[in-house]
Amino acid sequence: MNSAAVFAFTCPVKTNSGNKALENLPVELAGLNAVNPLVVANARAVGPKAVRTLMSAFGDSGMTLGLFEGVTEATDLGVVDHLKNICLEKKYDAFIALGGGKAADVAKVLNLAVSLKTPDARRLLPEAPVRKRLLPLVVVAAAGADGLETSQLACLSRMVFSSEWLAPALAVLDPRLARAKNGIQMAATGLAALGRAVESHISADQNPFRKAYSFAAIRFVRENLLSAVADPGNRKAALAVLNSAAMSGCAFSNAASGRLHKLGQVFYDLLGIPQGVIMGMGLPLVLGDALREGRYDLAALFQPLAGDDAFAQTPAEKRPEAALAMLNRFLEDLRSVLGKELPKSLREAGVPGYRKEEILDVLGQDEDGPYLRGVVERMADGERERKG
Amino acid sequence: MSIIKDVQSGRKPLKRAYVAIFLWFTGRAIQAAAKVDREVKKEFEKLPENFTFSLGCLPDGPWMVVGREKGVVKYLGGDSRGRPVQVRLAIKSLDAGFLILSFQESTTLATARNRLITDGEIPYALAIIRILDIVEVYLLPKLIASLAVKRYPSWWTPARKFGGRIGVYARTLLGI
């Protein structure tokens, strides 16, 4: 394996995964010197049963928990400021984010505001450096996770906060919470994990630690996503997909922000379309371009996607094309299970033309803007390969 | 009204009662087995004088405390306060304790799944696990004991197994 002479890798996330993993929470919190945690949840997204399951895991612990289950897609820094004041008054000493997406983002930014005792959370700026260790944050991943829960990023009010200290101290993955409402929710989780893991894996700056995470994330998705999508009640496969999402977040935190991630994030922020759906749409286009440009190490994708035997049997010079073909076949298999539920184009996803223009405007401000705008134009009609 | 609700963690009385009764009975059975079984006796003889160990669930019990006093192994109840404990085997939660003690998971599998914390010397902890395995073979029918121990001792003679079982049960019930 080629690796750069100098590299850095940080992953402060401890992972508890498997049967009854939630029940370890009281002991784990005690280990983090926390006795009075606040649970932050999007009850509508995860469902009341998930909240009950989490609360029952604290049975016999003698703890009193705060519960805020009112996170919505509209939750902004104003709500965070209100929550911060209550947290400081009630002296909560840890945060538990239940579910992925917005709940994890709100918990991270709330942790930042409470730990720094920010006078007004509405004035928090992503540029302001965080130089202090924050209170312990636990992420309890549930169906609908996107992998960013375990990352060092938090996106709120169209601002992206980034700091090593924002990453959770603990990620809990329990099969009871892994069951998705439907196949498309599971596919979105898996594709978001796959997209970020792939970008981290082929990134130009080599980092063996990061590759260990991204390799495992890609292989977990490859081996389990189809089963999990075909049968959302398959707890083993669903848990494996949640694991891959958690690993992709750790890998992604140590890589430069990729093109697929940017696409997914913009569509999620502006239109609420799950990031995985957009990343699945853009994956063949972005990797196809990468293959033509020869900028990225696409051959590295072949082993986690195809397995060790196929990797050994394929000549090195054919591995980039083989990896891309395998990825395209995987996406086709996924579409054959989900049918129209997994859109091939922005039109099928129901994105109207005027919203597309809005997306293009936002992407135009990015350093990869011209390229990403081109990808969006090609995604609009579902073009799979650049013609000519 | 605050947007944050305070929720008091509930109780799990049935699981707690099951684990407490199991630990109480096993504690007495260890005391009995130390008198009946040569292998258990030998394991205890290798441990230091006044050696005490506890097994139970975090964060709030129940616990089982067993100690060796003047060469005699004794079940010392469920409270270790006031006694120095050399080895503490702590199961991370009551639910994990229930999984292990209802034989849904063997001790070795539970250890592999990170459900146990050992506070003390590892060789002593391993001796305790070996003793627990022998006691479980005496107390439980083969079908259930096979789930609880790493390897069921098929090489035991019927005399040792059935004779020992009668001795362990009788002494456990009588508390001698």
C-alpha cells in the first residue's frame, strides 16, 4: 500500500454495537463522568418506540434524563439557544442524540453552545475555532442515519461547523433501532455511507488508518445493503448498514470534503432529499469522470467491492474499470429491488426546474462549482455516461 | 411548560429478582461445591487466604460475594461493603446479566461481547470462571449447562457427576 510520508488521523469515537448495546449506556456515561444526560431526538423521524427503547435501557440505573424530542427539519440556532439556556439551568452534563441527521446536528451544536457557555447561540460562527474539550456526546444511531453522526461536522441553519471536538465520544448501534421504515430509507443510509466511504478511499492523499475504516464501510455496504433493502426487518443486515454508516463518518472526518458529499448536502439542505439518494445518483457520474481524468486511485475500490479472490484474479491495470462496472451493477441491483422508489434522475426525484436553478446557484459558490453544476445538469435527465 | 421533559429511569423488578435469586443460589452452590468437588477445592486452595470475590451487575447490583476464610469457602451474601474484594466481576448491565444467567449467552461469549468488566488479577478471575463452570455443570441439566459453559465436561464419570450433583444440591439447600 502506498502511503504518504506524513499523515494524521483522529477518531475519538468509541463504538458499542450489537445486541443490547443500548443497555451499556449507564455504565459508559459513568465512565465519561456524566450522570445527568439530555436526550435530543427527532421523535417523528425515529418513532415513539425508539424513544421508549432508549429510555428503558436506563432501567434500574437510578438516573433522571432530560428528553427533548422536538427536533424537526426546521430546528435552527434560535431553538438551540433556547435549549442551551435550559441546559445551563438544569446542569445537563452529557448529550445523547437519538437518530441520525438533524438530531445529531442539533445535539452537536447544542453541546458546543453549552460547553462554551456561549451568551447567544444564534451568533455561533463556523469559523470560530473550538479550543476546548466539549461535554460528552453520545450518538445512538437509528434507521435514517446518514453517517455524518460520527463525523466531526455539524450542519445547522445552512452553516457547517467543523471541529475534532464535535465528534461524539461514543456511538451506540443497536439492532432494535436499526430497522428502517422501508427499503428506500435503508438504501439512503447505505448509499450515503458508500458515497462518503468511496470518496475517502480513493482520495489523493493516502492515509492507511482512514483506508481501514473506508475499506470496511464499503465492504459492509456491498455485502449487506441489498439484503437490508429487500427485507428491512433483517436485523443483522440492517445493523451492518448502520455500522458502515458509522465507519464512513469516521473516514470522512479525516478526508477532504468530496464532490459527492457536497452534492448530497446541498440537496438535503435545500430540498430535504436524503443525501444517499442524491449520492447514489451522482456516484456513477463522478466516478466515471474520475476514471477518465485518472486523478483518483479507483483500483483501490475493487478489493472492498469485489472481494479478495476476484481482486487477486484481476490484473492491476483492469481494476479501475472493473471497480466502476461492479459499482454500476450494484446500483442496478439496488434499483431492481426498489424500482421507482430509488430515482435515477432529478426529474424522477420530483425536483422542479426552478429548484434546480437554486441548487446550481448555491453550488456555483463552491470551489468545485463548475464541475458540480455540470454533474447536476447531467443528473437532471438521468444521464449515466458522458456522451462522446 | 419546558420543552425538555425530565424522565425518571424505570425499574426492571422481574429481571432483578431473577438475577438476585440466581446469584444467591449460585453463591451457596459454590460454597457447597468447594466441599464436594476436588477440582473446585484445588482451585480455591491456589487462591490466597482471605481471598474474596464478587460477581454482579452494574450499576446497582444485585451482587454475590464469596470468600475464603481460614481455608473454608463461604458465601458472604450480596453486600461486599466492609470487606476488601480482590476480584470483582461486574456485568455491565442488568439486561446483560439476565442474558448470561438465563443461558442465552455463555460466559465466554459474553466476555467476547464486552459485557463483563474484571477488576482485579486476571489469573484469579480465570480461576473463578473455571469454578463457576464446574458449579453450573452440577446445578444444571446437560442441555442447559452446554449453553452456559465453554465446553461441557463429557469426560466426567457418572459417579462424579451424579454423586456430586446430589451433594451440591443437598448442601446448597441446607446452607452447609
